[in-house]
Amino acid sequence: MSASGNAVSLASTGVAGLDSVLRGGLTPDRLYLVEGTPGTGKTTLGLGFLLAGAAQGEAGLYVTLSETETELRAVAATHGWSLDALDIVELVPEAGFGEDQEQTLLHPSEVELGETVRGVMEKVDELKPRRVVLDSLSELRLLAQSPLRYRRQILTLKQFFSTRNCTVLVLDDKTADAGDLQLHSIAHGVISLEQALSGFGAQRRRLHVVKMRGVKFRGGYHDFTIERGGLCVYPRLVAAEHNAPFLTEAFSTGSAGLDSLLGGGLVPGTSTLLSGPAGVGKTTTAVLSV
């Protein structure tokens, strides 16, 4: 709920199961981290997020620092999607690798990092999107070359986006050290995608919400698959959420004396074993209870 008591209009992720896990979707105008090793579905989730916004009339911007626009459109085509409603920006463009871009006074990364971040900001100011996907942070991490510079650039982007009314997904392929949790502390929410191989059968994909500020999300691991049309998330079942009415009154065995011995009769939902040698009345007792 907002401070005024009005319900916040959440931003759908484009995946019904994930929206269910998040109790409706993402809080708008925040920066979120989606992390996972290559092949876990980050790009598919990012494209689906932008297309869900486009369906509601929200402008979407996909900033790619690793894949080309051609590759992104090929991924979209496998899902039957058209990206014509989205703006796709490649950084750095081919011209950035020409001889006129080379310099020797400074290490190339010191210039490229600032140019890349400024390029993102300029495109956002130019296109004014409501939803942004930045793919991927591993490129910025390599350009930064130090944890301090990397953190400062991410904080700069977060502050910039917060003043532009953008809901942002930043994708990270987890190439950093396993103990590097800098992004977790900066992002408003963190969604982790995983895939695991077993000794038999296909790989298993699952996700969990590491954190989500201000949202009582469904914790734990949730299985998901990548199908034509995007991700299909299957929220884990919680027994307490699936109550069903049932009878509590005991069933009579047909014998008042036996009912008295059993404390009123047979308890619904239980199994009772009648045992004894032949001729003691097992069949008769069972017939009476029917």
C-alpha cells in the first residue's frame, strides 16, 4: 500500500507464475536484478517484461552490451514475438571499434566505461521509456576493473533511473565471485534463475526471489520451463493455501457396542484393519458398517 492508503499499480513481469510469486508483480519505478548463468532464461524474461509493458502502452527499451539486435530478434522469433514495438540499442556500436576510437594516454576501459554509462543515459533521455532492460552487467564489471568503480557506476545508473520513472531489469550472468553481493544491496529486488543437470532426464530450471523490498513474496524455489511464448513459472505449493472442507463426524460401524469401543465410530479419512482367524465375524462386521 502507498502512503496515502491507495493500492500501488504493480508492473507485470509478463509471466503469470512469476507475478503470482511476487503477489502481483514488480513495484514500478525501481531497479531490479535478474541473475543467472548463461542459458537460464534471463534474456527471454527481459524481452517478455518489455513486451508486457508494450501491450499496456508503455514504451520499452532494451540496451544490449553483449548480444546484437539480430540475435535478440532471432530469440524473439523462436517465441513467436515481434520486437517492433520496442527500442533496441546496441552499445558499443561497430563504429566504436575503429582506429579513430583508439587512444593511448588512458587505459581503454577508463574511457569506455564512462562512454557506455553516458550512452545508456542519453538513450533513456531521448526515448523516455517506462521499462528498461540492461543486458548485461558483466560487461560493465569488466570495464570497471575494480569493485569500487563498478559499484559507483551502478549507483549512478540507479539514481538516474529513479528520476526518469523507469522500471528497470538489469541482467547479470554471475561471472563475478560467488561471494560478490554488491548488486544485491543496491537493487530493490533480486530474482535468481538456476538450471541443474541430473544423472537422467532433462535439466531442471528453478528460480527464487532473493529479496524484494516492501513485498511479501512467496519464498522458496519455484520450478520453471522455457516454452514457446516465454517462461512458464510454477509457484511451489503450500499446503496451508489449499484447504478443503471435510467431515469430522465419526462413521458408525453399525454396532453400537463397537462404536462405543472406538470412541464414537470410524474417523473419516483413516483406515481400519480388521484382523482375526476365520469365523470370528470380520466379514459380518464390515458389512454392517457399509
